[in-house]
Amino acid sequence: MIKKSGTGLISREVWAIVPAAGQGVRMGGDLPKQHMDLCGKSILHHTLSRLCEMPFITGVVVGLTEPDPWWENNPFEHPKFHGEFRGGERRQDTVREGVLFLTGTIGVHLGEYVLVHDAARPCIMHEDARKVIMAAMKHGDGAVLGSRVKDTIKSSTEDGVISGTLDRNSCWRAYTPQVFNIANLSEALDMVMDNKITVTDEAMAMEHAGRSPIMVQGSDMNIKVTEETDLRLAEAFLEGSTQS
């Protein structure tokens, strides 16, 4: 089904996977960061809500640890939310389980597209998501939202001694969403698992599979909440979005 998306048409289904099985704790306390309060809702709930509100997203699923008492006490509901699945030990394991959940349990066709988005990025803008989806569908190997590096980038030895200066014109910060054809991402994740390769994002798995995703410039307000200052910035963004 073709969906209108602002200034372009999205010709395939797009299913969102939100990996939220991590137990990383920040800012003190024992609460996983995705369950921390942000303007009256958890960070994870904000992220799921923003994805569900996008007209070009077909459905959303989330990968969680079992048990997850914070989720059990505060579940998420939306007509586009198609449930949770058991996440894995690593991010790549959780995303792979998400792909299997989509294609197996839900019955999504391998020809459709999957959008993977960090649970801790609750400020994703509709236009950024639309741009990266359109780029992925145009560029067969997928697309990654990010931003060009503005600072001088140094490489160093393990003890901090500078070993070189990188060309910042070819350097990007990789964000999410990252969008791929489901069959291509499934193949890449299977390949890195079979070869016991650890990857830090889906694009890295695609690279190991011989594919070359494209970078798409996104907003710097696509904040990943890891520290107290990030939480304050996200609060200001969401409060401003509500008032505007």
C-alpha cells in the first residue's frame, strides 16, 4: 500500500523495532534508563508513542528482558503497537529476534522494510524518520540517520597518545532510525551471528554482509538520553513540542 508522507510517497510497509532489553543504568539509581520518567511518562513510552504517531509506520514492536517488572507495571497501548518479544543478550540479538517476531508471529513479508530505533531516543522527528525511510527505499542497501562531525577527530593509542587526525569530511555520528529491507537485514544478522561477530548497530551488520548503507543528515535534537543533561534537553524539546 502506498502511503503519503509529507513530500513523498512510501511504497512499502515499514515496521519499527525498538530494542529495549538493555539493563544499562545511568544517572544513579537502579532503574534502566528506558524506564526513567520524562515529562510524566517513561522514556520508552515517549519513543513508542512518537513512532506510532507517524502515518508512514505500519506497526511497532519492542524487545524486552524477561521479566521486566517496570514494563509489566506500566504497559503501552496503541492501535499500531503489536506487542513485545523477548530480547537477547546483545542489541544485535534483540533486533534479530525482532525480525523473526515480525516475519514469523506477525507474518510480515520479507519484501517490506524494518526501521530500528533506540529506546532512549524519544525526540525523533517525523521528517527525519520520513527522510531516512525514503532514502532506504531508494538506496537498496538501507539508510542510517546521523549527522556530520563538526569537531576535529583524533585517533589515539589505548593510553591516550594521539596517533592521527581523521578527515572529518568523511566522518558521521550514526544515530537511529536505521532502515533496511527486512530480508537483507535478516541475512546480515544471521551472517554475523554465524561468524560470531559482534556489531554495535544494524548498519555494521550490513557492512559485514558486503552492503553499503547510505547516511542521511538528521536533526541534532534526536537526543539519546544517557546522562542527566540529556534528560533535561529531552524535557525541553518535548515540552516545546506540546506547546507549539
